[in-house]
Amino acid sequence: MYINEWYVMAQSEELTDRPLQVKALGQKFALFRDSNGNAHCLANVCVHRGGSLSSGKIKGDCLQCPYHGLQYDGDGICRFIPTLPEGAKIPERAKVDAYPVDERYGLIFAFLGDLPEAERTPILEAPEWGQDGWRTFNLLYHWHANLEVVTENSLDATHAEFAHTATSQEGQFRLGDRASIEMLDYDWGNSYVIRSGSLDLTQGHHGISQTFGYMNFEMKTADGTEPGDFRFYAYATPVDEYSVRRYLLHARNFYLGEENDKQLLKGVWQFEKEDRVLLEDTRPLLAPNPDTRQLLLTEDQIIAQYRDFVSQRQQAGWRIDTERVNATREQTVYAIPSPARRESTGWITEEIPRIRPSA
Ligand code: FES
Ligand SMILES: [Fe+2]
């Protein structure tokens, strides 16, 4: 698992007027809305004596710890200590990590890491969201599979013939006579297009955890054929090493009527089940390192590129050292470092250990 990505913490509608506990990167976070309705994301453990902030109460623009009532604002700064004498200064060390939040597409994203804004990979944009001529909806999948394994599946076109038999034809992706692949330039990751008959399928990854797919095809209609565009934007959040929440935004410019949703959704959930069953049973459980013994074929170039991309993130020192975290988790509270750690000192909670880049 890697820090320094935008991860979806919750769907907008899940965060009401109460705090919400969310797990990501193996850690707990406290989400809450201030008096203006703006969402905030804090590390869950109170620096006083370890209370769970997400079990506390919202007080104005602050989140109050359920144990002794310290109140933290959306920047993670403690603004009130109930037992402090009138006029006494709040210690500067009374602060928890607070993460940048961006709410859009009906999703609450948090940047879990310490990179300054200019260096962050932006959130994958879904320009069709809410646009005329497009119909969009959000789905949430819970899969017991590693994030990288899930991302690789999302980049993979050729499994459709075997895993999703209702929607593909035999031999559809036979390279040479039936299909061709072209790798494309993409600023925030890697992408490619696979062409087969009237189907053009572009897929790619954006950062480590976000993927997209554009599909153009000819639809059969009563009086001939019509072009159709189907697009997806997938935002995956590692709950821990072995499970993900996958937020999938679908967009289509055909069958726009609401009455078509039911039929399409049936197909989408069938797809979900087919991938889930497949991924929960593939091995190894953790993402293969680039040197793991697997036979990559021509169509797997995107998988090789993705693995290289991930290993660059490891070289940057962003990979969480899960073994160390697990070995010490009963005695130590860890925080994913927030951007404020680069600006100030005096942090009580220990930064989560990361794998040191190799020389
Ligand atoms: S543990 Fe949070 S106020 Fe004491
Ligand atoms: Fe699939």
C-alpha cells in the first residue's frame, strides 16, 4: 500500500451530521462535516490518550474526542481542552494529522500523504458527470483482493472473452488478424487502445489506484446501427493489503432513459461478480513484484508498465512497510503523514513506517 494518492474515503451521502469512521491503508480515519457542510478527514486517534475521534461528537466546526472532550478543527489543530484554566495556552503539540479533502462526483476524496499540492497527482477527472447527453451513476464494490491485483484486472481487456462471456465473442482479441494494440502517451500513468472489429477500447491507469476505460462501439438498433460510448472511471481505496473498496463511475451516451438503468445495472452487477470471484481466487494474494514469475504476453505490456510505475512509487519511499506495522500495531499508533508535517514539528503520533528505497 502506498501513501501520496487521492483515495475515496466515502460516498457523499454517507457523511451526514455525525462523524464517520473510515478505514484506508490499514488505518482508521475520522470524517466529519463542519457547520458549512465542508467535509474534513483526520487521523482517528486523539493525541491525548488515544480516544477514537470518529466516536466523538461534532461541536460547531470541531470534532470532540469522546474520552476527555478535546476538540480538533478541520485542520487537526486542538482548539479547546475542557480542563485548561481560563486563558491558558493550548500546547502546540495538541494536533492530529488532517488530510486535504476534495468532494466531487458524489465522492469524498482525501489525499493520504504529505506531498505539497503542486506535486500531487490530481484526481482522475470524469468530465461527463452531470453533463447533458450523458447518464452517469456510481457504484461501490467491496472486494477481498489486493489493490494492485484489482488495478491490473481493470487494465486487462482480454479476460472478457473468458470471464464475461455474455458480452464478448470467441477469438475477439486474437492479435494480428482480429485485434490490434497500440500503447498511448498518458501524463499520469499509462494507457493503451485495443481495437477489434467495430470496438475501440481505451484503458489506462492514473496514479496507482485509479483507472479508466472508454469504449466506442456500434449498437444494433431496429433500423440499423448507432454509435455508442461507454466510459468508466474507477477509484480504488485499499482498506488493507487484502481488500479494497472500489468506487465505479459509469457514463454512457446511449439508452439515456432512466428505464434502461435497471437492465444495464443487471449486466454491471453480473460483471462485478465475475471479476470478484476471479480475483479473490488468483494468486499470489499480494501484488506480484516485477520479478515475480508470471508469463506476460504481448497484450500484458500495460501490466508491465503499471508494475514499473508502482515500483517507482516504492523507490520514492511511499510504500508502507506493512510487516513492521503489523509487528508493532498493538503498542504503537501510526499516522499517515499529512502535508502539515513538512511545515511544523512536535508531532506526537509516529509516522507510519515505509520501505526504504533500494540504493
Ligand atoms: S483521549 Fe482524547 S481527550 Fe483524552
Ligand atoms: Fe472484468
